[in-house]
Amino acid sequence: MGEKQSTEKRLASINTDYVRSIERQENRKHAKKVRLYRRLATFAVMSVLIVGFLITSLINSNKTLEEKKLQKEQVSEELAKVQEEQEILKLQISKLNDDEYIGKLLRKDYFLSEEGEIIFTLPENEEK
């Protein structure tokens, strides 16, 4: 090791315009490579961030879509029930426009009678 240090001390660099221009070119090439690697690294990081954002958006959109489909199914079931109830109510309305049906209801629920009718009430059987 002692020899190596002594030979390094004996070597002197040539300090001419040509050597300096070559060193500047090498320094520029090195700086250019460093800038290129930095740009590539920045581009890679930005690409990963954008892809991550897009994947997150896609997952959230799919989740929202599934929730909306479930909500649609529930609303469709509710709509079917309401339509069925509406049909029943329309049937009742049409029956209530019939005088005979109204008379039956009055006799049954309010114990009203026509002339000459006698109403008998029977006790309900409590045995079960």
C-alpha cells in the first residue's frame, strides 16, 4: 500500500485546454445521466400514483354500482308490493260503488238490518 500512495503522489494531471474540455464533456455527460435518471424516477412515481388513483376509483365505482343494484332490487320489490296493494284498493273501490256490497258490510259490521229482518248474535266460542 505504501507504494500505491507514493505513485499517486508522483502522478500529476495535465492541465491543458484539451484535458479541461474533455473533463467538462464528461461532467456534462454525467450530469445529463443524473438528470435522466431523476426524470425517469419522477415519471415512474407519477405513473404509479396515477395508476393507483385509477384503480381506487374503479374499485369505488364498482362498490357504488353494487350498492345501487341492491337498492334497485329493494325498490323493485317495494314497487311490486305497492302495485299489488293498489290493485287490492282499486278492487275495494269498485266494490264500494256497489250498493249491495255496502249493504252487506253494514249488516255484517254494524248489525244493521233491512225491514223485516231479525239479527241474532252468537257468542264466540272461546274453546280452542
